[in-house]
Amino acid sequence: MLFFRKRKNEAALPAQVLAFMETDIHSHLLPGIDDGVPDTATAVYFIEQLQLMGIKKIITTPHIMMDRYPNSAITMATPYQEVLDALTAKNIPIPLYHAAEYYMDEQFEALMQKPLLTLSGNMVLVEISFMSAPPQLHKWLFDLQSAGYQPVLAHPERYAYFHSNADAYRQLKNQGCLLQINLLSLTGYYGKHIQQAAEKMLDTQMADLIGTDLHHEKHLQAIANIATNKKLRKVLEHYPFRNKTL
């Protein structure tokens, strides 16, 4: 297990750096089922840290990517219960739920024939290839809505092929898709171009939701470092993210 190492000045940092979110809707905190936390102890530790930073509710979202992480409600049940039991044992009173982050490819069409795991109400978190936009993207979004779901596209700022299309995000929103940016994108964690795309999404009011997309200790450290970035904190605290409504 990797431990989150305290910095010498950590005690002086503001504890409520994520209070503006209240609810984190994107993370990978069910142990051993995707590229997120490896064990229950790590999951509990990360949840403790999120709570200390101001998160009041967590909806964690393991990958469902049939070629790599063929998860389902069944595969998630045991690790989810293990984390719940561990939180109870440590008297950590934070609501923890799980949905999923669905990878949209040809196999996603078969998944849509069964009930999907939702963030809240009918909201379904989806992601697409980082390499190129799937030609069926708009069809899949239409099919999701026809089935009664509200698609939420995870980290659209990270899809570099959207950066050269000034209208890409508006087209997605016009089709009824909500857009969820990653908190880490705004820190520059994924690189300058992605940071700039995320900042532009905020400037143009394209982002609807925000998530940590927390997987591992380096992510946690980068999120904690936001406490020292007064300019970013001010932007985040004043942006009308919908997280609080979930």
C-alpha cells in the first residue's frame, strides 16, 4: 500500500479545499477491480483524506471497459461492501455510493440493453477513446437518451482531438450531454494543453460537473496542492458546478 506522505507545512494548509464540490462524482475507490486503489486500506485512507478536504459525499465510479475491466454490479458488490464495512469500523461517517464509468465502444451497445449504473437519478458517466473520436459517438449519446438516461461525458478536456474544434463541446451540450471536467486537469497534472482546454471550458461555462478522478497517491497529492493555489481556488469556489445538487 502507498501512503500519502504529509508535507512539513501540511498542517498550515486550508483543510476545506474541496468544500465547493460537496459531492465527488468521479473516482476509482473500489479495491482491486480496475486501475484504481489496490486494497481496502488504501480506499479508506483516500476517503478519509477527501473528507478532510471538504467532500461530504462520494459516488465512486469504477471502469466498465469490457476488453480490460469487465465489471458489473456483481463484481462491484463485494469490494464495495468491504469498503463500507471498513468505514463503519473506523467510524468514518461519509456517504459512499458507487456507479460506473462506462467506456463507449461497440460493446457498450450490448450493455445498454440492461439497466446501467447511475450517478444520481438517470445520469450515466461515460468515457470515450483518447486516441480518436468514435464515429458512433453521437448515435450512442442519442441511444442513451432514448433509453431514458442522461449522459455525462467524463473529462472531455482530455480528448485532444476536441481541442481543434471550437464548437465540439457546444455540440455535445446541444445534443443533451452534460460535461464533467477533472479537477486534476485544472492543476496542469495532465499537461498544459489539457489545462488550457479545461480553463476555456470554465470561461465559456461549458462544464457542468467536476470530479477528482482519483486513482492513486500522486493524484491525491496534486489535489491537496490546490490549497496553495489561491487563484484556482477562487475560480472553483465561484463556478456554478452542479455537484451540490446530486
